[in-house]
Amino acid sequence: MAEARGPVERPLSPHLFIYRQMLTMLMSIAHRITGTAALFRHAADRLVAAAAASGPNAYADRTRS
């Protein structure tokens, strides 16, 4: 019979911060951040446009901070 072996010890994956940050990585992160910001800006613009289309009172209520 074969001997029973314990679990195989495998190395852990290296953490993200041990890598040297390269321009492509930073540009990818910046692209994701600006894309998310554009998404929220677009949604806010749609709300303001919908309020403007429904009349001056609704527009004033939506744009007042």
C-alpha cells in the first residue's frame, strides 16, 4: 500500500504591492476611475435633463442643493 501523504504545500501568490508600478498599470487604474466617474456624471445629467423636460418647477427642485 502507498503511504498517506499530507497536503501538498504550495507557495502563496505574491501580493499586488510587491510589484513595481508600471505606466500601463497606472493608466489602467486611471481609466477605470475616470470611466466610473463618467458613468455617474452621465446619470446625473440624465436626471437633470429629465427634470428640465418636465417643467421649470421640477428643474429648480432637482438643481437646488
